[in-house]
Amino acid sequence: MKEKERENLIDMALAENTAGSLARATGQAFFQQLVYYLARLLKMSHVLVGEYLPETNQVRTVAVWAEGLAWDNFCFNLKELPCARLIAGQFCCCPQGLSQAPTFPLLKGKLESCVAAPLLDAEGRLLGLLLALDRQPLRDQQVVEKVLKIFTMRAVLELERLQLEEKLRQMAYRDPVTGLPNRRWFCEQLAQALELVRLNLDTVAVMFVDLDRLKFVNDTLGFLAGDELLLQTARRLLESGGEKLRIARLSGDKFAVLAQGIGTEKEALELARRLIKIMAEPFKIKGEKIYTSVSIGITLAPQQGIDKEELMRQADTALFEAKEQGRNLCRVFDRDMGAKSLENMQLKADLDQALAQKELSLHYQPQVLVENGQLIGVEALLRWQHRDKGPISPGDFIPLAEESGLIVPIGEWVLYQACRQNRLWQEAGLSSLRVAVNISARQFLQDDFVPMVKGILKETGLDPRWLELEITESTAIKDVERTIDILKELRELGIHVAIDDFGTGYSSLSYLTRFPLTALKIDKSFIRQAPHHPSDTTVVTAIIRLGQALNLHVVAEGVETREQLEFLRESQCHLAQGFYFGKPLPPGEIVPLLLRRI
């Protein structure tokens, strides 16, 4: 190859990497375009990008272009390449006489040459490779290696992005404490099972299983012991039914069981009583024998219908009935079980009056700099002091507010009170700080949401830079384009925006890069296990790195111990909140903390 041709080829590669279609592509689209472009640019018949799997020494392809076509992905052993230098992070090249090559599906004929560029992370570990092969001897080894090298850094970034995206996708369906699938997975499995019921091809029993003494264990032995109890409960449930039962953890102390092929109440009760018997055996936790029990609510399809949401409500109602009648019992749903529904209806009616009756209030939890513990903000948290029943848990009344639509006026009241209180603190001479307010999906997607926020800021006199709005991942991806428009308006006003409970749901990281955000908040379920639980530690570290890469602040929620704080400090997390720094307090009681900043 002539010198001028070499220069032109390298210039073309640099231009494509910085300003061409490849520069604008992300994720899978980037890799598909990359292999196509390299095959044309280098005039080589086979080009692939692969992810290295160290546990098996295999390479799993991410994108393949061969013989002018995009091929399906496949796996091959790294030993199928003619050199082992890739593991050491060096280029591998065989200009001709190739004796070993990956076994391409449907490959006809012999490959003559290959060159492989390692894809290394910041610590020099092999993440994957760029591999180009041809049926002819290599035309110019130096040029091919230079061209591949131009694209390696970008390929590494995209490969890391795909790996993190896959980890988050898996976690969207997995409970971090027990390792069981979660509510989202269970709902999808139930929907699939009900399709067979709809066609008269199957019958289904849905069971909600509640662990009766989890709170007692948490209060007496600590949350780590409570987590161990949940883990051992999950193991027993799995062992009790083998592959016949599909089991998930829904929330807190509640599990769900999907049993296909059970068509009668008698069969369902036999299974439930067997589970109760298994759970009656003592658990050994921290050297202590812990006796607990479970309550089980059951419903059957098609006997009680085939609507997924209705069946889950029925199982929940039957579970409530079992607990009300003394626990350690199982109950099958029937149409007379209306007590729980009536209670919820009454609670909704009371909630409707709670604003007028001044039963709602805000408490504020400190947010601090991890580096030095300086208080720089607070999060506003809603509380309800019922006139007859006393304090109602947010976990009980906020879902009712969402379901009834009351979350919209309540959310507006919360935002007004938080902005007003922050302005009052400033007028009292306290140092300025940012107040964070949670925004529900229903409120965020209201047509007048941004005008409402503007109006509250104007009425209270709060500078927008001292307000942060928090939305969840699931809220953000309900309508991506609309979310982007709303977030842009908020950011143009100077308002800060955070993704709350990051890691518990799943949103494409390519969407995340499009959202004009200022912060990511790591869900407390990951912080609770770190730094002792390897998978949670990995996720926390990955989210912090992601935030740094996107120039976003990262806030760790639920920090309760010095050890967790030190781990976050070593991981270079920016902000933290949790009981270690202070519990949520009414405005008057948090003032002493704010005064320390003056």
C-alpha cells in the first residue's frame, strides 16, 4: 500500500470516529455500524466485536459482519486465535498462513489472515476484542493495526455501557436481598400463565405468602439478621416446590407463589399447608433459633377470573384475612372478603380530607457531602398524622394517593410547602441550601406541571437553583420524548433534577444520556448491603462511575453506618443521606443542624 493511500485510510478512520455516523451512534447500533464500517474500510471479509468472558475463556460476539452480511452472534474460545497475547493486552496478528480461527457458523472455505485489537478497561483488564479476518494475506499490517486502534477507546466505552446496562436490566427483575425474582418478573410470568388459562389449556393458583415476624427480628437482632431470615425463607420456598413453582419476593416480608396445574381449592390448600409446615421449622440466625410462621392468601384462575391485577388484589385480600384471623393460616379468596377493600376505601376518603384537616406535614432529612460531612441540602418527606389512627406509613397511603389521583393536589401542596419553608429559612438568615422534592409519575406528566412549578417558585420567592426535583426511572421512561422536553424546561429555569432510586428499575442508558439531569440517587437497598455484598458493591461503584462519566452528582440513600460512609468516600461518591447523618425531622427540629452551617 502506498504512503498516500495509508494516510488517506487513517484520515478517513479518524474522521468517522470523531464526526461521522459512528460518533453519533451508541450501544448496539454503534457496534453494528463499527463492524460494517471496518469491513469496508479495511477490505476484510470478516469483522467482529466480542466481549471476553474470563470464567470460561470465551468470547461472546456483540456484532459480526461477514461476507457482506450481518451475522447472528455466537461464542468461541479464545484458544481458537493463534496467539495468547490478547490476555496480556497486546495486539495479535497473523498476516498470512492462518492455522487457527474462530469457528464461524456457516463458514465456507479457509481464512488466511487475522488481526485482533484488545479492548482494555482503565485498569488494564481485557473486556473484549476487535477482530478482523480475511481470505487473503494481510495487505498492510501497520495500517490495519492503526485503524483498529483508533476505534478501541470508543469501543471500550460502549462495551462498558452495554455491560452496565445488562447488569441493571437483570437487577430490574431481581430482588437484591434474596436473589429471587421480583414483582415485575412475577407479574409478567402470571400474565403468560393466564394466556393458557384463557385458552382453557391450564389452571393457576396465585399465593401471597407473608413472613409474620420479620419486624421482630429486625428490631431485636438488626437488619442484617432480618435479611438473613428473608434469604433462608426464600431458600425454603424454592426447595419446597422445585421447578413446579414460580416464586418471587414482592416487597418487605411478602413473597408470591405461582402454581400452574392446580385447579381446585383442595389442591391449593394442600400446597399452602405444606409451605406453612416447612416454615414452622426454626431458623438459625446469629447462632439463635428463630421461630416464625407465614400467612398465605390464595386465589384461583379461572374460578375467580383471569384478570392479572384483580387476581393479585384477591390474593392480597385473602392474605389480609389470614393475618387478621391469627396468622400462621391460609385462606382462599371468596367474594365476601371485603374488609380490606372497605378499609382502603375509608383510608382514601380520610386522605381526601387530610389536607383540609391539616393532618399532612413535611419532615426534612439532611443531605451531606461525603468528603467532609458538610450539610448542603435536605429532602422533603411527607408524613400523615391521622386524627384517629395516629401516624400512617407513607408505604400505606402514598399508593392509595397514586391510585385515586389525590397524589396530584397533595404533590402540589408538598412542593409549595417545601419551597416556602426553604425561603423562610433563608429569610431567617440561615445559609442557603437545596431542598429536594419527590415528584410522582402522575404529577410529572400533567400538562400544567412546569407552569405549576413556575407559579410556586414565583409565589414563594425561592430561587430555582435551591430546588431539586426527583423522579424515578420508571417515570422518566413512560414517555421519553415528553420527559426530555419537561426536563429541559426545568433545567432552563435553573432547577436541579435527579433520578431517584436509581438501579431498582430499568431504563436504557442511551436514554439516560439524553436526559438533562444533575444527579443520580442510589437506592438504599444497595447501600444496605455494601461494602460486604460483592454484587451490590459492584453496582454502587458502577453507578458512581456512570455519574462521574455523565458529569452528574451521585447521592447515596440509606447510609446507616460509618463503614458504609467510608466505602462511599473511597468510591468518590459525592453526596449521602440516611440515619447516620440524621433522621427526617419537622422544620423546627432540624434548625439546630442548619445553624451549624453558619
